[in-house]
Amino acid sequence: MPVISAPHEFNVPDLFIDLKSVLGAQLYLKCEGFNFAGSIKLKAAVEMIARGERSGTLRPGATLVESSSGNLGVALSLVAASKGYRFICVTDSRCTLANRQRMENLGAQVRIITEPDEEGGLLGARIRYVEELCASGEGFTWLNQYANLGNWMSHYRTTGPEIAAQFPDLDVLFIGAGTTGTLMGCARYFRENQPSVTVVAVDSVGSVTFGTPPGPRMIPGLGTSVRPQILDDSYVDDVVHVPETDTIRMCHRLVRHGFVLGGSTGTVLSGAQQWIDVNRPERDILGVAISPDLGDHYLDTVYQEKWLQDIYGLERDELSGADELSAASGATA
């Protein structure tokens, strides 16, 4: 067993779920939710803070400020508490209650944006608020996950090599696109070290990341209303866009097999299944998808019956047939 002295020093690097019996494909899910922050964002938080400390832009007693839909905010709250920094998370009304409570319990201030920017939506409004805060002269340090090279470098150094070590014959890698830190880090790693691997980005319908029209999105984690500065499309071989109703159905399909996984995971796996159904050659494709977090972050949304009815008009009886619905969706994609 490892012995640690700080919460950010622990992460499970090599836990994969074989989803053959659930999805009927040779697809493995890399689980990134088993650390004290509860998500893959701990890797980026540690790397970005370390880069700030090395460069001198982040000094003892500083106040960190960051825009986050939830998971990075939790991760930064944890690292800030461990290292003695103050932290302000600027989020919006889509952030789950569970994540807000986690951040506040870790000592962070949470400021919630409710009015979207005319062009950049809620994300644009969050970024504008952060910029105004930093311009106030109060000594705030913005890590800026949308442009910070540490965001993708953390996955170039860890997530990519962890997958390659377990699956040397990997054919295709499915990665959800939020800030695109995980996507860019893994895509760069495999382009340089295992270029035969096809990298497929999975995005939410309504996200503008890959040039598609903006639209309403209620599940935090994946998708953006402002294209991330760190994104380089040349490293991405294909993109799949997933409606949030398919995300919900996939999450409920998995939970009936005992896997309570997050909304981002439901999106990634729905996109992976659609891509495999369309592109599967005569031989089986060996695929890996990345699960950013677990379902405990989404108990009051994705797994809450009233929320599903109010937002999507989905009934429990319909979700109980999610296996058949997901299969039909994949067959017609």
C-alpha cells in the first residue's frame, strides 16, 4: 500500500473495466475517479499549480481563481487546501450541488454565474468574471485551464503512458472533449509514440469546440461555449457528437449492471459505441475510453428522477429500456 502525506499524491493509474458484456464491443474503460478529488482533473490541478510554483507566478499565500464547471474546482480546492493557498471557483448554475459542497467544505469560495454572455454563453460569462476579478488588483492568480499547457501536459506524462502500458495493441482511443486537456495530452502522446492508434474525440451536441452550432447543455463536464485555446484539431482523427438524452440512457444502462458512473462517462461511452458500430471492420476493434469521474457527483442530476423529467421529459420506464434504445441509436448513427 502507498503511504502519502498529501491528498493529491494518491491516484489509481491502472483500473480498467471490461465492457464487452455490457456493450458487446471490445472496449475497456479507464477509471479516473479513484482519488481524493474524485476525478481526472486532479492530474491537471497538480500540474498547473506546480508549473505556477516553478515559474514564480504562484507564490506562498496566493489566492487562486479559476473558472470550472465542477470537477477541476474540486481538485483545485483540494490541492489549495493541502498547500495553503486560498481558492475562488467561478462556476455556473449547472455545477452540481455535490461539487459545490465539496469545494466549500475544502475551504474554497464558490461564485455562481447565472446570466450567460451574449456570444460565449455561461462559460464566456465565467471567464469575463475571472478576468475582471484579476484586473481588480487584489493579487489573484488565474491558472486558466483553457490555455495552460500544464492542462494537457499532465496527461501526456501520465494518462497516455498508463493506457499504452496496458494496451500495446490498442486500435482506438475515445476521449471526451471539455477543456481538451485530456484529449490533447493523450493525442500528442500517441501521435509521437504509437501513431497507429486512432484518437476519437467525443463532444456534446450544443458544444462549439469543433465548430458546430451552440445549443443548450445541462450536464457539466464535456462541451464548451468558447473554443479552448489549447485545442489543436490536427491531433484528432475523428469527432462524435452525442445528444444529452443518449448520455442519460447510457448512464442508466451502466447502472443496471452495477456501474454508477458520471455524466461525462455516459457521453464518452455513447459516442464510442456509435463510432464502433459504424466503423467496426471484420475483426474486432480494441478500444479504450476514459471515464473522468464517478456517478456520486451526479446523484442530484443524472440519477435524479425529477430532474430528468423536468429537463428532458424522460421517465423511469423509458430508461429501464436503455439497453435497447442505446443499441438502436448506435445502429442508426
